[in-house]
Amino acid sequence: MGLLRVLQTSALYKQWLLNTNFENGTNWDKGTVPCSSDRIHFLAQREVSVYVEAAHSILEMNLPLDGEFILSQEAGFMASSGDTGCGPGSTVIFRDSEDLQWFNPSMWQAATSWDDLEKGSFLFSVHDESVPCPHDDVVFHASSSFRVDTTGNKPEVPVRSLSILGYKFTSNEEFTRYLGSPSGRLQFHGDSSVYPGKPACTDASGCTCDNSANHDRICAATTCSPTDCRKPLHPVGHCCNVCGAIVLLQSTSMFNLESYRQRLQHLFLIQPPYRHVRMAISKVFQIHWLLRLLPRAAADEVQLLLLDGETGAESGMVAENLAREIVKDALLQGEHLGISSAEFKASSGNSSEVTESKMGLVASITVGILLLLSFLLLLGFLFQRGIIKVPSLPSLSSWRKANEIGELGGPLDHGFDNPMFDKPVMMPAELGLYTPDPVNFITVTSSGVHFVNPVYDDTDFNA
């Protein structure tokens, strides 16, 4: 029973939307199926596989150089009797299907079971998961044909299985043989080959959809609508900015993605305020950034994208209210649901992270103040013990004395003394009465003032 639960949670069915059926009016340029008075024209240089469900009367039909009709038991063509009954008739051209791309999200619809696929109970997904993932079952309508370009950025397009014309291919060997048939060659073309036979997801908590290698192709085929919310969101695996809310869950081994999807559907999405909210739930590889510059951590998370379809000032508000209730429920029942943490971001700018960041800021400031006080107390203790001493500031007098000290530590040399200004007491009151003092280096004679060189202090200046 446990194995059955895993298989049910892992399988998603991705169904190709378009076909090349004769009875599909959208395949004709006039928008309607040709009547018996019309001339039918297929483009000569195009390859096409056309499924025919009923019998048709035709006046004229021009066939392509390479193509086929797949006829059901009741199908066939007969010549028109001339009794038109549908007007004068005209030339009706079969539309070109050459440009229909495998990696175009709008070409697919998803369901969790075959019954939901038959009933039209489809899932909403991010763009990368709208196209088949490696663990998905791919379905083409049993009573239909098609033409799809499978070109991708890798040689192989892996899937779990392929259902074509009512037959299911589960291995690459048997599907390769089908590609060699006229139908397989006309239905599939491109540089990459679809490869069925990949294993199913065996993790009940979900598996990531490995379409990142073709993300650019997926987004090139996607048209984004303008947003009018304050802070548009960009979900992982999505091509466009959106107005709404994103819930991120950290899960444990007890988490079951499909069971949780059903819980949200029956607990919240059936409520009148949330009936028009679209929810995409998936396992994604999320990178958390530090200051939006450096990668901080990376891990698998469960992402819930909520879009309410509102516009203007109300855009995303209903989705935000739902996100708050989902986070609250996850925090209250997380132990039983296998959820360890939950948070949300909204396009209004509100977020559960805002409160956490403010609390973190207050905590950081508090810790910083405590560390500063501890540092000051430690300094005071060290000063008291004499381990650290505060150096005394130099006084003005010491600064002046320092100015008298030369570069080599001795007294600063001011040069010779000027007898006229520095030492006026050395000058005699009357010239000629001064007796030379061996201690002084200045001698005043009748012939003038002489400076005695101490090295040659025995020089006779009167000679």
C-alpha cells in the first residue's frame, strides 16, 4: 500500500493540446471544416499526418508531397455529387503545423491522474513544469494525430512514457521503432529525440523538474502580461513576473506533496474568497542570497505560487491573505504534515521575512551593546589591576624642552651668539677697557669686534 501511495504522488500526466485532425475547424484557414462544395488545399512542401474521424464529400483536394491520412473505421472520402447544399464553395487551406514546439508551455495541460485528465480537471504549473518533466507520462489524444518539433538544448528529451493513438510506449527501444514508421516520422521532427523509459519519481515529497536546460526555450515561447503591483514576484521555474504570493516550505521525510496539495484544495481553495485563486505547487531548488549579492545556501524547497487574477490596487491581495493562512496552518500543523518551516512573500511588499528581519536587527543591536559593555568593563578591570596603563600626555614645558633637543638626542644647536643682541652684558661700557676673558669667545679691541675660534684661540688678531 505504501508503494502505491508513492506511485500516485509521483505521476503527473502532461497532455498535448493541439492536433492535426480533419474535423478540427481551427486547423483550416476559414475556421471551419470544409464542406462538399469547397476545394481543399494542403501545402505541397509541408509534411503532415491528418486523422480523419468521419466520412466527407469533397469536390477537389490537393495533397502535400509527403503526408498521410489516418482513417478511423467510419472515415473516408467520396466525390461530391454536385449538390453543394453549403454555398458556392471556396478554397480552404489546411494550416501549417510546422512551428508547434514541444517546449511551448501553452501547448500542454497537466493532471494528477488519468481520470482528472479525462474530466478536464487540470493543474496550474510554473512554466518549466508545464512542459513534460523526465518523470511525467506524456499523452496525445487517442483519436488524433499531431506534428511537434522536439528541438531542445540537449540531444534527448527524457520522459517516463508516451501514449500515442491509444498505445503506450515505456521504453526507448520500442519508441525508436515507432519513429521509423510513416506516422512517427511525420508526427515528430526536430534536432532532439524524445526518450521514454525514465524512472518515476520515488520521493513522496516531490521531485524537481529538470527542465532548467531548456528554460530559455520555454520562456522564448511565453508571452508575459504587464504587472501593476508594487513589488512583482519571480517564482523559480517561471518566466514572468507576477502579482500574488509565494509560500516556501521546508519539508521533512514525512511530507507528502500530493496529500498536501489535496489538503490545500479542500481546506482553503474551496472557500468563496479563494475559489478563483490559482495554485502551483512543486519541489524547486532554491538559492538564498546574502544581501542579494552572495549565495548563502541552496536546498530543495516546496514552492507554492498563488495568483488571484485581480488587477489594479487589489492585485495580489487575495493571494496574500491566502498565503498568510497557509503559513499559519503550516506552523500549527507542521509536525503532522512534515513541514519544518514556512514563510511567504507577497507582491505588495509584505512578507513573513519582514518581521523576522526586524527581530534579527533588534537582536543584533542588543548583542552589539552587550559586547560593548563587556569590553568597557574588561578595560576598567585591567586598568584597576595595573595591567594596562594610560600614557601621560606631555606638558607644555616638556614640549618646549623637546624643541631644544636635536635630532641626535643632544642640545639643539642655535649657531653662534650674536653679541649685539643675545648677550648685551658682554659688551663693555667703554671700548678698550674690556680685558679678554679666556672663557668668552668674543674680543673687543680698538680695531673692532673679533670672534675667537676656539680651535685657534691663540691667534694674535693685532699682528
